[in-house]
Amino acid sequence: MTDDSVAVATVDDETEPWSDAWAAATTGFDFEAGIGVPIGDDRVQFGVLGAYTATTSIDDDQIDLLREFARLISYTIRTDEWTESLIAEEPVTLEIEIDAPTEPLLAFASHLPADAALTIHSVAEHKDGKLLYAVEITGAVPDDCREHVTASDYLELYDTTETADGHECRFLVTPPTPESIARDYGMQFETITIDDGLRTITGYLSTDSAVPNLLADLRSTFEHTTLTRVTSAMTQPRATTTTTAQLLDPLTTRQREILSQAYYDGYFEEPRAINATELADRFGIARATFTQHLRTAQRKLFGTIFSQEGRQ
């Protein structure tokens, strides 16, 4: 007998085209009947659950029991796939908020006018273990900034330049800072802002398994750290475009820092707002070393862009 989801074969059934093959396959096994039930659902079928018996008939109760067993196997397979997907390491986008009044840049921002806002364009390792921050400041004048930097033990004003909307200060900051901790986990920063007493950091991590440890380390130094958003590649729509994280992935941390600093400092403008020697000084490295890092970063970046273009 047959129905939409079950196929039953018996030795004495000579009316079906597969009866000869069935008889040949069962020779020597004392099988009189067999049943096949699909494993899967409407979307995908994993296989067939087969059972064989020495009796000549298979009743409805046995068919129902085998169907239930097939559903159980199907559910188990599907659950295992979900579990593997959930525990698989995936690149993630994070948004983190930090409320730490004593952190050097947050403490500095608290002394500025209420409508002042800070955008951190780049964070780079400098000599003597300090970090070089390029910070665009709106709603405050340079003299105010210098006054409050002088009073800080962990913040040093490197230089200041005018911008279209305000001015950009480069600070040398003594770690630990939120960014120094995040850098240890390979976080690639997208935006960093300081507004209304909060530091908001968005960026990429190559694996979601690092998120708990990153948050634990941040909270051990900056107690009021909040993960406000985490988005994995699994939950993002599939797209054919290359993400910023994918473009920057071949670059080392140092190469990303130098390329970012060169861009924001106007190295690629015409005419240049800064030369290679001045940029190298900011990193505390030789000019030749700086240009080598910059060229390597450009080559890797262009290689990623044009290889993607070639595959379209």
C-alpha cells in the first residue's frame, strides 16, 4: 500500500515495477515487507527512514509510529544545524556606550561647553606606550581645550588644526582607554563620539566569541559599560557589496592606523595638508617606515577592491 508520505513494499506484490528488484534485494534476509518514510519537512528532505519486517503486512499503527520516529530524527537534525549556526564564529558589528567621568577624554569633555561634541577620527599607537587620538571638536574654542588639557595628568595636547566646523586636536593619552582595550581584541573602529558625557564606540570584531571577554575587560576598568547593539553577519541581509570590515581585513592594525591618520590629516588632499615626515613624527617612527606601511596598506586595499570588481 502507498500514500503521500509512506511507501510499503511486500514480497508477494508483483504488480509494482520495483517488485523484482525488491525480491532480489531481500533474498537471504527473510524480509517479507519494508516501509520507507521521508525524513525532513516541506522545505528540505534529508533522506528516508527504512524499516523491514519478517511479517507480510505492516499495519497503520506501525506506519504512524515510524512517521513519529522520522519526525524526531528530522527535528534532531534541524536542531543540530541551528545549534552549529548559533555557536559558529561570525563577524559582528558592535555599539558600546561608556559612562566613565574619570576617563581622560571624557573628563576633558566635561569641562567644555554643554553643546560641545567630540568625534574621534583615529586612534594610533604612539611611542612611549601612549595612544595618539585625532579628535574633531565642535562647540568649543582651542583656548578652552588647552586650558583643560594642562590640568590633566593623562592627556597631552600634541597639536591643533582648524577644520570647517571647528578644530581638530591630537592628544597623547596614557592607557588604559576604551580604545586601547578594544584594540587588544582586534576591534576595527567605525565611529567614536563623545557627547553628553557618553563615549559611543561602533566597530567590527572578526568573531562574536570575543564579545563577552571584551565587555568583561572594559567593565573591569570602566564599570558603566553598556553593549547597546550587536549585529552578526547571520542576521544581516545578504549583500553583494563589500563591507568596510572586509576591505580593511587584510591590513594590520598599524597599517589601518597609518592609512586612517594620513586620510584625516589631509595627506591625500591636493595640495597636501601634511607631509610624510610630519606624519611619521606623530607615530614616532622613521619616514621610510611610515611610507612603507602606507604603501603596503594602499596596495592591500586596492587589491581587495579590484579583486572584488573583477569577480562581478
